[in-house]
Amino acid sequence: MNDATPPRRSLRLEGILALLPASDALRPLLDHLVETSRPDPARRWSVGGELGTAGTRLVDMDGLRETGVSVARTEARRVERHLQRAVAVIAAAAEGRGEGVVEALLEEVGALEGEGRLEDARAWAEAAVRETFASGSSRGGEALRLAARCARGLGDLQAARSLYEEAHLRSLALGRRVDAVIAATGRGNVAVDQGRWEEAEEWYGKALTLIEEGSAALPPAEARGLRWRLYQNLGITHRERGAFDSAEGWYRRAAETSGAAETSGAAGVEVRDPAAGVEVENGWGQLELARGELRKAELRFRRALAALGTGRGGEGSVAVRVNLGEALLRQGRTLEAGEVGREAEAEALRGGWLRRVPEIYRLLADVAHARGEPEAFVFLDRALALVRERGLPPYEEALTLETLAGLRDAEGEVEAGADAREAARQIFRRLGVRLDPNEDHRSSRKGEGDEP
Amino acid sequence: MSHKILVYDSEGAHKLCMATSNRPSVLLHPPLPEVEEALAPLARVRSEPRLGDFLARLGDQEWRAAVLGLVGDAQEWALLPRIPSALSSGVLVVTHPDPTVNRVLEAEAAGAAALLSHPPDPHRLRAFLEPYLVEEGDHPIPPRVAGEERVVGTSPALTEAYRTVARVADSMTTVLISGDSGTGKEEVARALHRRSGRRAQPFVAVNCAALPEGLLEAELFGYERGAFTGAVGRSDGRFGRAHGGTLFLDEVGEMGPLLQAKLLRALEGGEIERLGSGETVRVDVRVVAATNRSLEERVEDGGFRADLLYRLSVVRVHLPPLRDRTQDLLPLAEHFAALFGERHGRPVRAFSRLAVEALRRRPWPGNVRELRNVLDRATLLARGGVIRSVDLGDPGAPPGLAAGGGGWEDGYPPHLSLREVEERHLRRVLSHTGGHLGEAATILGIHRNTMTAKVREYEIDPRDSDARIEGEMGG
């Protein structure tokens, strides 16, 4: 480096965002900067640091030019894949291969979903749906189901409901039993999102019946995978209805079926699905949380994290950490809860899972509030901004507004609290979420419930 | 402190030794030669093959530690609640082949510090027990007096600060409190409020560094519904809420120029205007400000208005960093230990000598806030009412390591190889820098490439947080 070159400072993310125009084309670079940013050590011990959000993280200038080149190359590869897939769709159509068209379209749906481009993924899935109708493809149910999954991911719950129902019926008509089971499971999950527990149980029941009726035709491993997730999901609905004992029964069945049973070590049961261990422990932890067994919940969540291993745990570990943070917070262990929240934040930013950040900031806001910080709401303000900037699902906005209402109430800003609560309710109503009769709070468990 | 001990001899015979010894003693069931060997350098180990005898002996002795393996049937496990509470100053570790969540909690309820897999890894067990074997509580922590409000510390700097507070509390004078982050500036501001005639009115704090400028303006002066995106309701703002009381502006130096001008107008005229409203509102607010950086320097570089500084700093109070008022350290540590012990329902009665040394050795860059956090955690980790050096934590320590002292001078146990120490230190520094390799290389005085090579060599993921240990109790 030339001696005359002034030293390059690290810049704050919010400063960088303010410099650049708001443009989707810049998103890959900005996402990369977010992923590689770090907390500002100078703010470590200040209240401002404790309340710092992603915008106050630092981006190092070393190697920035190389970063730009590398991000551009990655983006070029992505665009190339995307366009080549479009070419493959056209070529298959020209050759009169309807299944080839559907296959290329659905492959791209998967790729786009993996990149978090749900709007694009949904558009490709809808194109696939149209093609399956036109060509009479046997994958019609699958295409509808993927469109439903994208709609759910985008928070368009009403559309997701009808797409899953259509997917279920079409899969049955096409004799695709597994697709029908997964679609029924997805439909149940949307009902969970909307706080409609009985409706969810009805759909999970349909899915289980289909498995039992067709168990001879299903490969055992596949049937087991479908079953344990349904048991797990039934644990969620029973838990939310307050039927804790039966919820525990479902979780236990999920653990036994998946091979992640707690007694696996002693009984020598083969652990057949490593992911099951994480999900079962996490679900069970949430049951303990609902029961008010906070220490048990904490241990369950810690076990879920341990099951993830010491490496990067993926998006699931962010959710587990948020749950662990809540268990610690409710035990009055605010310091640890805050640390766990920060770990979740770092992991979500590193992994590029910005859609997870609002829930993390809701936790950190609660932690800061419990620690007496009047600026706790800053996390919620940033979460709301993120939801709007990134087009995250509207229930994230509603859940954040709900938390904000609680904080404003606690600060004595009753009017602002009531307004925030009403704004949240309006969103929930729009999403078809059932509100409790006294309308004090909603009944949704956003994002819980999983399909295979 | 000396102990009556039971000596285990290598031929399997036990004899009670009534002499006193400085060596701590450990009771073990069932006998595990590897564990005995691992603990031998630290303690006298008495192995007890019969469970009934183990339980009977547990009450006879002042064991510093006991390791109870419950490897039999459910009936054996059911004995757990019958364990006598003889280990009031020691630690009980239970082992079981299948440490389920319920068993962890049952062991915890019986007073165990940990439930580990059986048979335990001797080295892990030793690392866990080491601080309990080498440290005793010999610095008592006075109990907290309920409802007591007092200044903690006796250093001349602190005394002077509070003398100033007493002199100016009952006036409308603005006060500027300076000091590094975490030195307790808000406490001083609260003391000013408590001692003023405004004590029955609100004390409202706002942290200027925590909020982006637009949000800070809205928070300070209030807003009408719809005044900006996200203004879902109407707010009186902090000035409005502090009417009749005190408004504390923390990290005021972070305020942007536009807001500085607006604040100055509010201070001079005693009037504010909510965002989205044309009305001015009169407010009666005493303003106390704080800064962790030199505002004079900010004025010189054009970042802060000189007239606002003049307005805010009619009286000044300075709080030096904790490292410059070491005589306040222990009283503060005692205060926080008692406070958090009470808050967490885990009263603590003493610090070990090594814990006190560890407290004195640390540089405390985060000042009182850091000390408070350390003691918050330590009270959760402490066993037998004693805070030991290991409880004071070391965020960079690898999992399972008895961190932060524990009988060794430099933070690492003496039996480690140079390579092990290097790996641990790399992890600590990386944790300190938040995984940033460049910063870590600078601290370690090595080239970045060397740092990268070492990270690869030791297979360290710089971004990894500490792994959790299954079955071990966190608090």
C-alpha cells in the first residue's frame, strides 16, 4: 500500500445504506456486507451498544474491491442458471415434452426458494401449475403445493390455504399419495399460522389417515418421516389449545417415531433422522415454555442446540436460540437472554436469514425492556423498518406491533400502545388470523409446523 | 482451612485419618480408577463401593466434592432426594448413563451442580471440579439491606462527584456528567433527581446514541399520529413525559446538528413542538446530560455546538474509569453479588481468594456495567454460596474449561501444553474481537496470514460461539 494512502475506516452498515440508492440490483452486495459485518467494539460497553441493531455493525473496507468482484461473479452464475433454466423450459416445450417443462420450472422453484427469492419462486411455481394443467402432468399436485408453500412463506395465508387444498385434491386425483399427505400437512400448518387449531388437527388427521391407508405402498422411511412431523405438528396444536398432557403424548410419539427418543442412548434405538432430534427437542421445549416449566424448557432448547452440533446450525438454530432466549428471559436471566439473542442475530446475519431478524429483535426488545432500558423499542422500530424494506411477511409486522404495544403501555404511553395494538389487529384480520374473543391478543403461532 | 479426611489407600482399604490436612477430599461412588487418578493431584479421593455407605458418609465429612454415580435401577435414582444437605460448601456431581432432561432437573433439585454421563470423562470431571477443590470462600459478602439506597464506593473521585451532586441537586442548573462507558453516569443523574425537589416527579432517560436521528427527534419531542411512517399513535415524547421532573440525555455527544439546534431552543425557551403538530407546548424540565467523549473536542471538530455545550455544562461531574478507582471495586462487587444473589434467589456469602484476585486483575474496559454483568452471571453459577474465580467467566474459554483462573496464575491451568495454551488463547482473542481475524492478529502481534494459518491449523471457526455441553447445568 502506498504510504500516502489514508487509512480506511470501517463504515457502519446504516451509513453505507444511506450512501446508495434503494435498488434491488444492489441487494446481493448489500446482503454480503450484512453477512460479513461485525459489532462495533467501541460501542461494546455503552448502552448504545447494548441497543445496537444491524445498522450499527461495521463493515471492514479491507478487500472490498475483491468482495465486489466475487459477489458479481456469484450473481452472474445465479443469473446464468436462472436464464438457462428458462431456456430449458422453452426447449422442452419446443420438443413437446410437457413433463420436461414442468421439471425445469419446479427445479427453479427449489433453487429460488433456497435463495430466499420467494416472490420469484412463487411466479415460477404458478407457471408450473399452469403447465401441469395444460400438459396433464402427473406433478400438478406438487406444483400447486410449491406455490402454496411460497405463498405461506410470503405471508399470503389466504392464498396458501386454497392452494394447499387444491394441491391436496389434485394429488389425490392423480393418485400421488405422498404429495396429498404433504399438501394436507401444509394446509394444517396454515391453519396453525391462523390460530385455527381444530381446523389444523382436522387436516393433520386427514394426512395421517392417508398414510395409514397407504402404508403398504409407502417406503417405510418415507412413511416414518411423514408421520413424525405430523405427530410433532399435533403436539403444537394440542399445546396451543392448552391440552399439555396430550401434546406431550404427541411429542413423545414424534420422538419415538423419528428415532430421536430421549431414551435412545439407553435403549439402543437407532437415531434415524438427525434433524428430528433438533425439532423434537425444540417443540418439547416450547411445550415446557407454555406450561411455565422454564428450566425444563431451557434444557430442551440447549439440547436442541447441542443436537445441531458445534458447527453452524442453519436457520433452525436461530429459531431455537430465540426460544432459549425467551426461556431465560422468563426466568429473569436477562443477561443470558440478551447474549443468546445476540448470538441469534449474528447467526441470522451471517447466514443471510434476514427474515428471522424481526423475531430476534422482538426478543431483544423484551430483554432490554426487562433490564429497564427506555430505548428498548428501538429494536422494534428497526424490525418494522426491515419488514417494510425487505417485503417480509405481514405477520412479522403485526407481531412486532403487538410487542411494541406492550412496551408503550409499560412506558405509560397508553394511547400509542392502543394504536399499535389496533394496527396489529388489522393486519391479523386481513390474514384471516383468529383473534381471541376478548381481542386482547391473537392466537397465531406464526411459522410453526413443518412439512416434510 | 484444614479438613478431617478419609484416606483411600491403594490396596482398597480405607482408614479414617483424624489428622488435619490442607488437601480437599472427594467422595466417589462407585469406584472409578480413572477418575481417582485424574483427581489425585488435586484431592484425596475416597471411593465408596456401596451406595448406602456413600450416603451415610456424605453427612459425616466436610467433603469438598462428591461424585455419585447412579447406575442401577429406578429405585436407586429415587434415593436422590434423600441426599443429606451436607455439602453446603462443596459440590455434588451426579452421573447417570442416560442424563435426560427430567433427570437433570431432579438432580438439580437434590442440590447437584451437574448431571454428567456415566461413566464420566475423568478429564472433564476434573476440569469441572477443580475450582471447587482449590478455592474456598474467604472474603465474606455482607448481606443487602432491604430498601437501602446508598452510594457504593469510597474513592476520592466518587466522593467528590457525589459532593457536587449534593450541592447542586436542588437547583434547576443543568449538569453534564462525563466518563467512559459504563462508569455509572445514569446513577449520578438519578441521584441528582432523587435529592432534588423534583423527586416526586418523573425521571425520564433517553439514550441519544441508541436511536437514529429521526427517531430520536420523535422520541424527544413527541409526535402526532401519522407524522411519519411508523407513527402508529400519538406520543408526548420524553420532554412531555418528564414535565415537572428530570430529563437525562445520555451520550448527548452523539446528537446530530439539527437536533442539537432544536434541543438548544427547548432549553432556552422551555417550549417544544411535537412532530406533525403546529402547537408549542411549555415544559418544565430539568435537563441532565452525559457524555463518554470530550465534547470540547467535538466542538473543535465542528461536530457539536459550542452554545449547546455551554448550556448543558453549567455544572460538571466527572466519573473516572473503574481501573482508576480500584478501592471501589470490591465494594461494588459485593454490592452486585448481594443484589443479584437476592434477585436470582441464589444468595452468595463469600468470594474465594482467587476470585478476589481475578476481580482485581481484570482491566474492566466496560467499567461498572461490565462488573455488574460479570456478577449477575457469577451468582447464577456459584455453588455453595461461594463465588469462585471460575464463576467470573471468560467468554473466550473453550467449552468445559475451568476458565478465568481456578488455581493458576495466568488464566490457564499448569498442566497444559504450549500448544493447548496457544489454541485457547487464540479462541479467547477471537471471541473478544467477535471473530474478526485482522483485529485478533493485531492484538496478538502477528501477521494476518499467520493468524489465518493458525485458525486453520487448530480448526477454529472464528465465528463459532461456545458449544453447549449436554446434560450439564447452566445455572
